[in-house]
Amino acid sequence: MSRLHVSVTAGILFAFLLIASPVMAGEWVPAGSDQPGFRIVDIAVSGDGAYSALTGNGGIILLTADGTECWRSPEGGYRSVCLSENASILAAGGDGLCVLDKNGTVCATVRSRNYLNDVTITADGSLIVAVADDETLRLYTPSGDLIRSTETGDDLVSVAISPDGTYIAGGTVTGNVVLFSDAGEERWSYGLSRQPVTAVALADGARTIAAVSADGAFALLSRAGALLWSGSAPHAGGVAVTADGATAALADRQGIRFMERDGTPAGQITGLDGSVAAAMDSNGRMVAMTDGTRISGFVPKVTAVAEETPLPEQSPGEAQPDITTGQTQPHEGEGPVPTSSPFPLLPAGVALILSLGCAGRGLRC
């Protein structure tokens, strides 16, 4: 093949790569917020992203994605809350277990002699898992029937179940991350820190497990217990993982950071005052956090590739005000909502011209 043909081919390939590579990620914009008037200690987002829930010393509240309150429960001493895929079942734990449906109707209340540190639920709402301060892991039906109680040998302060219900992950008060089967049988234990593991999350089939401790040790683990990535996140308020395990989210004083399962940065929401808790839907399209006073939700804003037609009340040269409170800072070529260059043909043309010119002169490009 002649040098001209090689150069032309290389130029076209390079131009194609420039066209295909996104050059900037979409912004995260507020989806809604609510200030309930009491201290928030935990939040949850339904798997479909249509609902969120919060709990604290003022009870339980279910909200739509835009922050509209659906209902408030009676006051209760709850420490944790979880939602099924479509929010058909909500469970809260603390002094006992409370299970409600989407309409706020109480399905079950379970008294507990020991405090429930955390609760979690499968996507279909068929199984609720609670961990108590008597070193037990408990499995319940939505009607409040106890299926099984397993001695863990150490107090679990955090717990998560994979959306498909195949695995359970727990964080111990002594700093270990423990993986259990869906029946509560221990598979392995990983030493993350000497401080309590305050939050855990895992994907379908436990493909990716995220955990953070009280002293800021953060790790992504595989189903086999191998370390995928580790880092530091002082004052972290929570972790979340998409159902496919491709993306994890970590909330701390820097905002909400997104990363791939190998730790590659995949975006960030900044401008937040701190995080007590955070949650994300199954697809990573809705994320919520709380600073203890207010719950705030965010969704990606897709930037149009083609030139936009000015709105009737906007002159062609008039800029629109930016109401975004957070913006992603993506790793090259990656981000929650990648968009293409607004001038996709420009780099292609430049690359092709340079290649042809170099070839015609016998030069090296």
C-alpha cells in the first residue's frame, strides 16, 4: 500500500475517533427538594427513579422525583429507610421495623428488643433485610414475617441487598465488609478499616460492591472479594451502585463523585454543603443527597448536539441563565450523560486535510 493510501486511511480513522469521542458531559440539574422540618438521617431512591423517601426523628416521608410530598407517616424513631423498584414497598428500621405501601398504608410493624441499625429491600419488594445491634442479620417478608435470623459474630451497622436478591453485603462495627448469600450465609470478609463501615451498596449478582467507613476509607470490591479500587473520602455520607455495577457514586464534602468500577472518574456534582446520606436509582439517572436538613435530587441535563432554535422570547444572541447547582467533571470520553461536539465535522476535516497534505509532501505527521 502506498504512503498516500496509508496516510489517508490513518487520517480518516483519526477523524472518526474525534467525531465519536464525546468532548463534554451534560450538567446535573436539580430535580426537586424538600425540607421536612426535622433532622433527616437517611434517604432512599426507588430503582426506577420516580420516588425518593426520607426518615428521621419526625417519621417517614415519601416524595415524587420533583420533591412533591406524597404522604407523611406518624412520628417514629427510625434510623434507615429503603424502597423497592417502583416504591410499591417502603421499609424503615430503628426501634422496630415498619413496612408501608406506596399509598402510605401500613403493611406491617415488627417490634424488636434490639435496635435495627439498617434495612434494605430487593427490587421486587419480596424480601426485606435488617441488621440489629445483637449481632444478627434478619430476613423478613413484606408482611413482617421473620424468615430467618443469622448470628453474624459482629454487629453490622450497614447492610445492602443486590436488586435481584442474590447477595447481601454488610458493614461491621469493627471495619469489615462481609458478603452473605441470599440465605444469610457468610461468603467472605474484607478488612476495610478499623472504624465502622457506615455504608455499603452492591449491584446485581454482587458484580460491584461499594463500601465506606467512618474514617473515610472507601473501596470497590468484586463478588469474589477482590479489591477493584480504593481511596479516601473524609466525612463521606453514603455510597451507591448502579444495578449493572458499572458506576458507583460517593457523597462527601466535595459533593457527589461518580466513578467506574475500576475507580476511573466518571463525573461529579459540586457546590453541595456536605452529605449525611446519599442514594441513586438503578440506572444512575437520578441521585439524591441530604445534608440532614434538606433532601435534594439531581438528574442529568442532556445538551443538544445540533444548534438549538432560539425560544420565542429569546433573541438569537441572548444567553440563557444557568440555574445549575452542580456540574460533572468527567473523565475523558466518559460521564453520566456524554454529548457529542457541537462541531463534529470540524476536527474530521482538519485531520483529513493534514493527512493528505503530509502525504503529498512525503512528510511524517
